[in-house]
Amino acid sequence: MQQLSKKDQTWWLNFQSLLDDQMEWPSEYLFKFIVPHVGVEALKAVFGKVEIHERLSRKGNYISITTRMEMHSSDEVIAIYKAAGAIDGVISL
């Protein structure tokens, strides 16, 4: 696994603090990503068997993926974002 830079570590810590300040756990969390066609199945695998909504981009090059998941902590949310971020071309919204 690649080591995070000090800047990246700080960003994730700030994001986690923001999540913990604004959310109560457990809570339903909305995830939105944009992914090229080649990464769709890998992104779906990150979410497991939860219901996923897909929407094709206007030119058909990308797919928007939206889902809601029951999360029990900010650590779980961050784990999803990091797993999705490891897929080439994924954009988090």
C-alpha cells in the first residue's frame, strides 16, 4: 500500500473530524462518484450488494454512481472513499 503524504494525511484527518462533528453514528451516508466505463464493476465491488443508481453521461464516456449506505463510523466512510479512490479515473463528488 502506498504511503500517504503528510498533506494527504492531514486532509483525511480534517475530513474525519468534519464527519464526526456533523454526523451521528450510525447514519445513512450518501456516496456519489463518476467513473469511466472500464472502472464501473470495480467501483460496484467497493459497495457490495447495496442498491446502486447509475446514470450515463451525456456523451456516454462516464457513469455516475450514487448509493446510500448505513455507516457506523467515520472510519467506514473513509475506507469507502479510499477504496474507490484506488480505481483509475474515479472522481468523488
